[in-house]
Amino acid sequence: MTQTVALASLPKHTAAVVRVVGGARSFRRRMMELGLVPGTAVVITNVAPLGDPLELLVRNCRLSIRRAEAEAIQVLRPDGAGAK
């Protein structure tokens, strides 16, 4: 079973799959150009000391996005994932 959550709410090192990229058209296009397209695996690998930005691992590349941007991206994660 899986659940849909905002990318920003994932704990570090939790694997998930992009489901929906929301927001304005220009924002969606930029995220998709960076590789965040529906069906792509994503992991939050690091978080800055003050909580913003987030470092992501997407398609074997690392990129950083703002937490507010990550709130607009919905991901699927397995139940119990990230629970340590």
C-alpha cells in the first residue's frame, strides 16, 4: 500500500516516486526539465541546517530546490517508509 504526500514532508533518505508536479505552468516546466516527472524515483539526501533548501537525488543527479517548491510536488511512498 502507498500513500501520497508532499515531497517536502518526506524524511531524509526515504525513497518515493513523483506522482504530480503542481504549481504554475512555468514552475512545472522547470521541475520537469530538472527530471522531476511523474513516475521518477526521488530521495531527499540532505537538508540545509535551517531546513531550506532540500537536496534531492533524481536520476542519479543531485539538485537542490526550496522547501516551498517541494510542497507543490506530490509523491507516492510505501507505507512505513522512513519510519526508523
